[in-house]
Amino acid sequence: MSKKELTHINANGMAQMVDISKKKKTIRIANASATIFLPPSIYKLIDNKEIISAKGPVFNTAIIAGTMAVKNTASIIPFCHSILIENCKFRFEFDALKSEVNVNCEVVTNGKTGAEMEALTGASAACLTIYDMCKAISPLMEIKNIKLMHKSGGKNDFERKK
């Protein structure tokens, strides 16, 4: 059995970027999700899968913010490589019983490194945008369960069991 090691720490214990120079390009897909709890005072405002707030359409703005975050992930995560984003999609799942919205972000790239950090950043930023746009109604929102759901195309594919 091989021992797992941290890839961003060198032999001297110093932080480092992973060398991907010898890796081959492949189509890589990452899918991440995050959940935002909306108190009933906010959740009841959802009409036709959208909330129109004083700041504008909440979920459409969250898609734009999430996409911008995906494209700028390498500027906020220190050892994250800049990658070419081939595709970025968002999906919202509404759960009225729990008063929650699940935000799903899928990122596709054709490169030498995966898109997990981009997908996680996109889902997180979309939830943060929902929070920002609705906080005047209630600060009781809660962002939770930010997690990688799927990644493929690299050395180690991953699929989270639901």
C-alpha cells in the first residue's frame, strides 16, 4: 500500500507548487456543490426558481459571480495553477422542506491539472452571492456542505457516494 503524501510540501517541509510540466493534457471535469439554508422569510420569495431583490435577480447574479470566481481561482488559492476553462455550468436544486438551495458547479478543462478547486470556488462564491443579495431580508442564512462531488480525467478519478 502506498503512503499518501501532501503534494504541496517539498522534501525540506517548504510549501511549493506541484510541477505539472511532464503531465499530459486530458479532458478534466470537476463537479462541486454547496448548500445555502434560506430562512422562510427569504425562501418564500422564490418564484419560478428566482428571487428578484433590490440588487437584482439573485440566482442569475450568483451564476455570474460563480463563473467569475471559477475563472479567477488561481488568484486566490496560492498554489492553484491557472487553467483554461472550457466550460462552466451551474445548477440549482430547491428543497422547500428544508428551506435550502443546493448549488452545483461543473467545470471542464483540457489541461494538465484538474478543476476541483475551480468547481469548489464557484459553488462557494455563488452561495456567498446569494447571501450578499438577501442579507437585508435576514442574516440567518447558512452556507454549508461545500464538497467535491466528482472529478475525472486525471490520475485519480473520484465520485462521492450520495
